Amino acid sequence: MPLRAIARAWSWRRKLEAGQVSTNLDLARTEDVSDRYIGRMIKLAYLAPAVLEKLLLQRCPLAVSVKDLTAIADLPWAEQVAAAFGSSGG
């Protein structure tokens, strides 16, 4: 589930950056979800590279839910690994 959510967030980010949609609301309409959901989930496209490496390449399991991972994306990159994978960093 986290990998699918991250892939979806990156897809949305690319659509916004490419100008295919102008706002989260436009994106929400095309995706048939709420703009609040877009706003919360798109944060996954801005996770620290170290978090993405652990998830995608090393296949380390998360210590948190996808919902919690969206909140972790708001943290500074230096703090995200410990927050996502536990204090040991996975």
C-alpha cells in the first residue's frame, strides 16, 4: 500500500508540475477524490530520498501507517528516516 500511495503522489506531482492540472481541486476532480485527500497524500511525493531508498530499494518495512507517513513528510529530511522506520532507522 505505501508504494502504491507514493507512486500515485508522484503521478499527481508530475501532473501539477507539467501544467496538466492547475490546482489540487482540478486534480481532485480528474481523480474523483476530494481536494483535501490530494493535499494530504501528495506530501508523499516530497519524502526524503533516504526514506524512498529504504522503501523502494532496501524494501524495509515502515513502522507507521500511510496516514502517519504523510505527516512525517512535513518533517525535515534529516528526521524522516527515524520517524518512518523507528528510532534505529530500519
